[in-house]
Amino acid sequence: MRSVARFDELELLDLPSGAEGGIIRYFRGEAYGVDLSLLCVEILPGHGAPPHTHTYDELFLIHGGRGRYTVGEESLEAGAGDVVVVPAGARHGFVSVGAGALRQTSVHRNAVFAQKLLSPNTKPA
């Protein structure tokens, strides 16, 4: 089993609709025998992730830029050094705001990244 994942060797994910102009690098935990996965994200202003849910907890660690996050009914802005907490099953999404790209790492408490996309007005059961 490998012990180091090199950033430039991480899998590139297709961007979801609305996130054009950005990049997502994916650390797939199952390939390393761990129950965590990471998405290293750089998204240009005005773009982001549409509403979705996961069956597991997620954390966003913001490295640079600013993002507007919606978690359940709460809407908040976060910037470099902030951590946004998303409990399992919570409806959430984000958009890059401000002058520069939003740079963040999302930590997924699962060996693989899995999400259920929601329409903008859908609330999870």
C-alpha cells in the first residue's frame, strides 16, 4: 500500500455544472486503505457546487479566497483558515465570492466521494 499521494498525481474530477473555470483534484481514500477522501478545489468567483447531500460528514478547510456556504438553513461566508462543518445528510452547497478563486480542501468521512445532487428547492428527507 502507498503511503504518499502526490498532489500532481491526484485524479482530476469533471466539474459539476456551475463550477466552470475551476479544478478539482481527488484523493480516493480506498486506494490507500483509509476511510477518508479529499477534494482539493480551486473555483473561480461566481461558480461553486450546487445543492447536494452526502451520507457522511464533510469539512471544508478554506486556504484562500472566500466562499458563501449554505448548510441546511444556514448561510455563511468563510475565508482562509476557516473550517465549515457539514453533518451527514445536511443539504449544502457553496459559491466562490470575492475577487480571487476560492481554494479549499473538502474532507469526506468516506473512502470514496459520493453525493446526491438536489434541485435548488429540494429538501432532503
